[in-house]
Amino acid sequence: MREAVHPTSRRPRRRALVAGACAVLTAAAVAGCGSDAAGPPVLNFYTAADAATAYAAAAQACTEAADGRYTVVQQTLPKSADDQRLQLARRLVAGDSEVDLMTLDVTWTAEFAEAGWIEPWPEDLAAQVAEGTLEGPLETAMYQDRLWGAPLNTNTQLLWYRSDLAPTPPRTWDEMIEMSEVLFEQGLPSYIEVQAAQYEGIVVWFNTLLTSAGGQIVSEDGEVLVGQGDAARLAASIMQRVASSPAADPSLSVAQENDGRLAMEAGLAAFQVNYPFVNASINTPPPDGGGGGTFIDEAGRPTNVDTGRRVADVFAWAPYPRVDPNEQATVTIGGFNIGVSTTGGDQDLAFEAAQCLRNRENQLFNAVNAGIPPTLAALYDDPEFQAEYPAWEAIRESLRSASVRPKTPAYTSISIVLADLLNPPAEINPETIVPRMVEEVERAVNSEGLVP
């Protein structure tokens, strides 16, 4: 594995706010940004584009709480997760001293830790972060028995379904496929929506099915486990059955999160596995009458006639479908952790600011205003949170039994090869795909997957 090069000095720096704000501009645009005016240390907080406004509000709140000791400046990374990772990796490899704090996708922990791009949390501070944090989100920030990030927000999938078409929601994937096919034979909306395009979403689907069946892709020390037992074959078989069913959405092999949401809102789907954002979306139809405002007839089919019944009226949620009827599903969780850069010069202040950025008030604000579930267990009992998340109990239960994606520096490479092997899911051969997975995952692990 090639080691990333980064400075070893830890010089405190006094940077003007304007300097931090100019950090992401082009060279031409920065011409007027070279002020050396004295001021409190500036901590640049690089965040995902989604929910950037909420992160900026947290940065402002923490600046005010610091009472002049430091300033936190939110900086927005590109929209796509791959581009976010690439920009951060390039900056950190180059030893960029303007990167202090980062929202790290939960899949980056091992890679950034092994590359020397983020600081491990000191034991006393790690204990403070762990206190009151849900176990699943905390696990995403752990690598080799150390904490490398402070869980900021999380995400999990539920089963969302039409209660008029399925008065009793399916408990297993087998039940859901069978119910979908019966609805199809009756000429009713029948699609099962899931993320099956050739991207991270299909890997999340596979990992959830795999771990729910008792399997694992790789161990934390890099041992390839996907070929052990029957879990991978069973997971692949479920994916193939969903995609090749006569009731399948014809566009399933290119479907991402929003595609499933839109199919449900249009009255075409009976079931979808998706994140909690779909509930807010279906209950906030656009002015043109689309979304959850789609009318349905007496049988449940979408119609242009004002029947007084809408998709939103019959939209419900349930636990994620099980693989084994006797075992709760282990849903793969997402979210972001806050990492402290090794290239910045104010690590002590950065650790302090990170705890402020993910405190109760800021996590609640992010949840209510940006639609991202919190990582602090106590917030799930907060009436304000519950009002915004009617499915809060199901979300909390899903997080309690959650699985995480493989904690390995090679995860990005593993994800790419698995997404390629699993798409299109209708063409999966469950009997032959597992040996290919073992071979491809071993190659990915050996390459480590670090950005040059």
C-alpha cells in the first residue's frame, strides 16, 4: 500500500476568516483574498453539498459558542460522494493546511485512517463521543479498535408500502415477492422499488441481504469472507428473483433512491425499500398535483380523476424485510462522521469544534431542517424530532440491529467490482457469481483502493 505523504508539523496558525472563505476558489478568483489580518484561528469545515445550509448554521452556532477563541467556516464539497472523496484525498495528500474538519462518508473511515489523513480521537475525547451515541453509527467511525470520527448523522432504510394493496406488510423478501406477483396478476400496482443501478446503492442492497443471512464481505484485517457459507448465494438469489419477476419495474437496473420514490408517488409501486426522506416527500406534493397527491381509484390504480383518495393517504412503513423469517434484518447504515485532518494546524481546537458541530442542538436542527437522522440516542425521544419523523420508532429499531459496510481501506474498489458484478440484477446467476465475487474482492483488497 502506498503511504500518503503529509506534513508532520503541528504549527498553530492564525488565519483571517476571509482566508478560509477563499480556500476553495480558483487561483484567478483568489487574487483579492490574500489578507493577513489577525483574528481568531479559522477552522475550515468541509461538508457534503446535501444539507450544506444546516452544516453552515452549525458552524455559525459553534463560532458563537467559542466566544472568539476560534471561528468555524463551512466549505461545500462537490455534490457526488465520489467527487467529495477525490477532492479531500487530493487536498490531504498535498498537505493542505486549510483542511481542518471534514464530513466523512461512513465508508471512508479505514481508508482515511490508513492513509494518515485523519487523526485518531484521543481516548478521553473518544469516550465523550461514545457516550449517548447509537452503537451502529459509532461502529462506522471505528477502525482497528480506535475512533477516527465523531458520528454526525446516520441513515437507514425501511420498507415503505401501500396499505391498500398490502393491509399486512410482508415480513420477508419471499413474502414481498409473492405478494408483488399476485398484485401483478390482478392488474394492480406491483413494483418492488430498490436501488439496483450500477453504483453504491446496489452494493448496499447486497450487503444488507448478505449480513441478514449471516455473511460478511471482508473482515477488518482484510480476509475475504464473501465466499464462506451460503449467505452470498442466498443474497444474490433474492436480488435475481426481484429483478426477473414478471412484476418487476422494467427500469429497475438503472434505479436509484429518487427513482423508487417517484415510482411510489406516481402510484406504480406497491413496495419500496428506501430512506426516511421518502415520507416527507410523499406528504409534500408539488403544486401540479404530482407526488403523493396522485389520485388512486377504488382498486388502487393511479387515475387522473379526483377520487378523493391519494397515494399519500395509503402510504405506510414497516421494518425492512427479513431474509430469514426468524432473524431481524441487519440494514446497512449510511451517514457522515466528522474527521479531524492531520494536515491542519489546530487539532486540539478542531476536536473541540467537532464535538460542538455534532452536539444535541445541532443534530436536532440537522434532523428537522435537513432530513438527516441523528446519531444521539436521546434525540429519538425528543417530541420535536418525533413530529418530523413519524417513523422514528422503526428508524431507531433498524439502527439498533444495523450492519456497516466493510471496514477496509479497499472499500471503494470493492464497491466498484461488486456493483459491476451485480448489475443488471436480472442476469445474476446465483450459482456462479459467488466464486467470481471472491476473486474480484481479493483483487480489490490487494490493490487497497487508495487514491493516487
